[in-house]
Amino acid sequence: MARKKRGSGDNGQGIDEWILTYSDTVTLLLTFFILLYTFSTVDNQKLKSISQAFQAMFTGQPGQSIIEGSGVTPDAPLESEVNPENMNGELYNVYEQVKAFIDENQLDASLQIKEDERGIILQMKDSILFESGKAELKEESTPMLSKISGLINSLNNPVIVEGHTDNVPISNYIFKSNWELSTARSVSVVRYFIEGKGLKPERFTAAAYGQYKPIAPNDNDENRAKNRRVNILLVVSEKEKKK
């Protein structure tokens, strides 16, 4: 007996399988967005990032990652304001020396003290050290860096110099991305300490993060300026906390 062909008259059994798959996918997406709305207040920027990620998934076009769009980076040490009351041991000693150095040299307007899980951070805005889009140190920045080199020389801690940018794309004949710019800037500072001031090279690490470790949302000029920074991290091997 000849088999019956599947068709539109076969009680709906002829519906193409791709339509069923598509309908399942749409249902799952709808459920996902309902859950987002149910469990939290929807952040428009995050929702836009999620939409872009799904667009990339279905169309194969480049899209912003969900993690990047939320302003969060995996395993990124979180910079925070210093709380001396929670410190003791080496961490407290390093903080005290950094605080005394800033007060003595009246550098409160140029340097901020921060901390993360690795140690104490001296944070500077990029405009103090560099012209926009450039990685050569301003001549007027070297007196301050010279003083910082004296502080570093008085300590034994390893030093990590970190370059950070905002999320505004850069592409010129020198730098093709924010990665290259932040790398060149951190290396410029390290070279100054080593070649200009004679500090031991084995103490230094140059690190670059581009736009991917922001400390503020990149949603206005003021916040973008906060993200354009250079961190000089004094590493404390065992970060002790008061109990």
C-alpha cells in the first residue's frame, strides 16, 4: 500500500518542523524576559545589552556582550574607598605611609587612595599624565611621578601599574583600540620609574585593561573621565583584616 504524503490536509501533521522549533524558541525568549521583569526593576541599558547579545546569537552579527554591557567584568578586583579601621599588619603600614606621603606633598587633588583585594592603590586621572589619545607622559607630570618614585623606593612591595580607558572607541595611526592605548600608557609610567628613576625592574608589572574594568557607568562625560585612569598598585601579599 502506498504511503500517504504529509500535507496540509493531513490534520495539520504537515507543518514544517522548523516552525515548531521557532515557536519553541520564541516561547523561551518570552519566558526569559518575563522573569527579568518579575525579579528586578528593568535597567534599560542592561536590557539593551541583552537584546544585542540575542541579536548576535540569531543573526551572526557582532553584538555587545551581556557582561560588558552591564559594566561588570569577570573576576575584576573591586576598587573601594579605604577603611583603615578594618586594616592591620602590612596593609595598614602601607596605607599609613601612602597617606602621609600624599598629605606631606599636598597631592590630595591629584591622587586618590583606594584599595582592593590585592593591596593599596594610588589612583590618577589620565589627564594628569597624558594628552587625550596619547601615551607620552606630559612634562608637567614628571615632578609628581618623581615624588611617587621616592615613595615606592621607600617600600619593598611589588608594584603593578594599570592603564584604564573609557568605552569611547579609538582608532588612529598609532593606536587601533583602547587595549593598545591603555597598554602604552602603563608601560610609559613603568619605564619612567625604571629608566628615569633607576628603580628595580623586577618589582614592576605593567597591566592594561582598556575599557573593561570601569569604576563608573560610561553614560556621561563625568563618569567616562573617572574611568580614564592610571592605577599604581602597591601589592600586599597577605591582606590582613581586623576581626
